[in-house]
Amino acid sequence: MAQKTAKAAPAPGVDAAMAKKLLHEMMLIRRFEEKAAENYALGKIGGFLHLSIGEEAVAAGVTSQLRQDDYAISTYREHGHCLAKGSDPRRAMAELFGRIDGLSKGKGGSMHLFDKSVNFLGGHAIVGSHLPLAAGVGFKIKYEGGDQVCVCYFGDGAVPEGEFHEALNLSSLWKLPVIFVCENNRYAMGTSLERALAQTEIYKFGQTYNIPSEPVDGMDVLAIREATGRAVARARKDKTPTLLEARTYRFRGHSMRDPAGAVYRTKEEVEKEKLRDPIVLFRDRAVGAGVLSDEDVEAIEKDVNDIIDDAVAFADASPEPPAEELFTDIYKD
Amino acid sequence: MAVMTYREALNLALREEMHRDPKVFVIGEEVGLYEGAYKVTQGLLKEFGPRRIVDTPIAESGFAGVGIGAAMTGLRPVVEMMTFNFALLALDQIVNTAAKMNYMSGGQYNIPIVVRGPGGPAHQLAAQHSQSMEVYFYHVPGLKVVRPSTPADAKGLLKSAIRDDNPVIFIESETLYAIKGEVPDDPEFTIPLGEAIVRREGTDVTVIAYMGMMYRAMEAAEQLEKEGISVEIVDPRTLRPMDERTIVGSVRKTHRAVVVEAGAGFAGMGSEISAFITERAFDDLDAPVERVTGANAPMPYARNLEKLKTPTKEKIVDAVRRVCNVNGS
């Protein structure tokens, strides 16, 4: 019997170009957030900064199945989702810096990245609040007879919220083309799944609401890609929503104010999970299968570093928003 | 001009706007098959079908969020709250999401949504169903808040609210749905948000009041006229943005002001109106601004206690006499 795991070839349909794209996307997100953390320490970025380091496979894998005109909406841990959807890292970084060239002119910050040019509907920072919005986007798509989908990212922390249940119920009741992607990193801030949920198998809530659902290895970008592909096909074909539970892990703390993230979980646990780094796993798999060469990987790394260095320089050079911005955009004229 | 009820005027506004703009739809509890708990949406399901008249389960936060998501991506939802008391379940969606989206996105995502339904004191509905709800919304930058007192205003303001590119909180009144008034027939008749109206001209004192309190103030004014006091009544109609100019202009003319509000007085609408009158027209005032407000208590059920809780014509008359330095009879 063939070994199933060792040196598995990338999934069918994942050619060199797709492999490069996926690795590039994950490494770009990783580098963006490492540099954001550095600049937070330097005082260039303020407020709350929530990193998704360790969770990059979800954003990269999901987005690899989307079209430009599809929608994505997310939580406050959304840098990766926004970048994967196609946002300019320079403008995203400038937003974190609170500068006028940021995506939201510096008025949103890390938790509120929005980019209408790529249909990225924002970072929303009240847990659970954007799930009904995703249903509303699905409603709009159906109302206008379109075939786009809306991807809604959220954490396991949103699952005990009423809005999770309201959004799943309405999406199923009305058959809305929404793909709910739960990034289950096992901790809502410092509260573990077991301390928060009577049902810790989150995908099972999909069964409750008659929504196709499945758990998926959130550290395996190809597994995410495949599961999302099935979900997107269902949504485009007959507006069926899906709940994906991506089982992932955040290597850093909840935010930069929880640097170690070690009060509520053991160091051993964190170190063990880091052995399943999604970037390393995919890189080794792609190189092992001969889809990517070591030179390809080095070239991607260099390109990513250049892009992010440029983004930081751009952000740092961008002016602060002028005083009149305080009172603009409160209302649309 | 046609004479119709406040309820019919709202219904007509919805129908006209839905015919004018295919992006307008109505969503809420019992708006379709049941034809509205207060029949504001009567006949709409038959006319427009279930795609545009959307019945929801009881999930206020959920369907308010659906409206916001649809508005973000180009539709123009009218979200009915069966009563505005239930809107508190959607308060986070309205305050944290709808009101702030345009700002947090640097102007990329405006939210053209109307959240409408009845609110304010009704008859013996007790604490949870009989209260002034506007206070929870008009504090919030990014929201517009409308309280229409007459059938014509109901129609003209609702049409403006639907055409507005921002979130508009539109609070009607159970006690006004059946009142009748003349309403312009022109489907392009609208009333701009943010414009107050002088309901009654007078020279001695300005009374600022809206909704049911406006009608009580009118009754008080008629009684006071017999006593030789000439009362001007200004109805703000829109609470945010507030037409301070019209109100302050009236006070500069009469030199006295009484603000009436149905809700509990503490940090209420009357506090704000009193404050800007004092700030902007202090030198014009011949007496301190008086407030007549609901008692600082929840709404009781018992009829006698309910009456004590609510501003009455007599309380308004007394306040006017005080600012005019006239002793009561």
C-alpha cells in the first residue's frame, strides 16, 4: 500500500505556476506581518495589531479559488485575507502606519483594512458582527442574479456569538452563496475551544443548519484549496453556502500585547505546532515533488522581501492624514 | 393633495421608491405575508413579490446585518424593525458597523440603508414596548435620525431617507399611524433631511416638540392663546442633523424656549436642544430654557402611572407660563 503522506505530490491541477503563486502568497503575508511586528515595536504602528503568522495557508488556499469579482470579508486578523485578495501591500502597510496613502487614508488601521478595488469588504473588529454582512453580500449577489461568491473569514471565537448562528441560518434558509471559513486556531484570545464551546467540532454546526461543511487541515494549503474549490463550485452552481473549519494555529500571541501567548497554552504545544508551519510544509512538498526548485524558492523569498521592504519604505514616507480628514467621510455627500 | 393616514403615506412612499429604483427592497419580520405588524407594508408582497419584500425570522442583528452587507455592495435596503425596541438587538450592527463603515473605510463603503419602524410611548405597552428610542441613535456620528410627525412628513422624509446615501434611522409612532392629513400627490415630492418646520407661528415663546409631543404642544398653544400667550411651535423633524438655525432663529424672535420630549429627560434630546440654544442665543433669552420631559422612570403599565410618566398638555402649559413669568390660574 502506497504511503499516503510522505512526499505526496501536489494536488492535481497544481502546476508550477500555481505552486509559485501559493508559496509567494503565504510568504508575502508572513513577511508583511513580521515587518509589521518590527514596526509596532518601533512605535510606527499603534493600537492593536493581530498577526496571523501560522495561519497563512487559509488565506492563500481559499483565495486561489476566487475570481477578482468575488467578495471577501473578515475579522480584525485580516492582513493576510486582504493581501491575498490582491491589495497593494504598500497601501495596506501605510494603513497600519496611519498614513494618508493607506487603504482607508489612515482612518481604519490594522483592524479595518478595506479595499473596494479588489472587493475586500473589510476588517471588522466586533467579533461575529460581519457574518450577517456576508449573508447580505450573498443576498445581493442572488438579488442581482450574479454568480459571484462571498468568502467570510472568522475565528473560533465567533462561534459562540449569536450572529454566527443567525448568519448560518439565514444563509441556508435563503440559499446564499457564502463560504464561511472558520479559522479555528483553538484560542479565542486566551480562551480555548474547550472552555468556550459545548460542541468543539465546529464544522458540525453546518450540519445543524443544513449547510455542507467539512473540517480541513488549516496548515495544508492544498487541502484548503481543494475544499474551497468544492465550496465555490456549489455556491456558483446553485447558491449553496458552505462552512469550512480550517484547523490552524497562531504561532504568535493574540495581539502584540500578548507577545508570548503562553499564559493559556504551553510552550511545548506552541513549539510542536510550529513544526507544522504551513509555509515550510508546502515548500518542502513542492520541492520534493519537483514542482518547484530551490532556486524558485529563493527567487520567491527575494521578491517577497523586496516587496515588503518597499511597502515599509512607502508607508514610512507617506504623510499623516491632514487635520480636515477628521471630519471627512463621516457622511457620504 | 390627497388626504391619507400616516400609515398610508409611508406605504405610498415605499411603493413609489420601489417603482423608481429596482435596488430598493424591504426586509424584516412579518413585512410580507402578514403585511406588516402595523400594516405599513400592506399590499407590497403582492405588488413586488418575495424577492423584494423579504420576510425574516426573528433575528434582528442577523437581518440588519444582511441589510448592511447588501448596502455595502450596492443595494438600498429598507429594514423594518417591528418596533424600535427590537432594534437594540441590532444596535451593534447599526452603531458599530453601519454608522462607521464609510469613515473606517476612508470613504470606500457608504451604507445607504433605512432602518424604520415605530417607537416612542404607546398605550399601556409597559416598559419594554413603550419608550423613546431615538436617544440610542442620535448620539452617533454617521447616522441620520428622523422623527416625522405628520402624514406629509412621513412620506416626504421617508423618500428622502431611502434616497440618502447614508444610514438613516427612521422612527415612526404607533400612536400616529391612524392620523390623517394632506399629502402631496407628486411622486417627486420629498422633504430634505435636516430641515425643521415652524408648525405654528407665535411671538412670545418657542416650543420645540416632535411626534406626539408636537400635537400636545399644539393643544397647549391653543389654550395659552386664550390666556394671551402667543406660542411658536418648531418641529425639528430630523434630529440628526439638527436644524439648529431654524430653532435658534425662532428663539431669537420670541426670546423664550421650552423643549418637550417624551423620553426620560436625563441626557435626552431636550438636553442637547437646550444646550445649543443657550450656547448660541444666550443674549437673546429673557428666561432660562425649560424642559418638559418624560419622568426619569421606565414606562409603567398602570394607566394612572403611565400618565404621570408622560408629558401632558398641562405640564407644557405650566412650563410656558413659567418662562413667560405668568402665574398659573
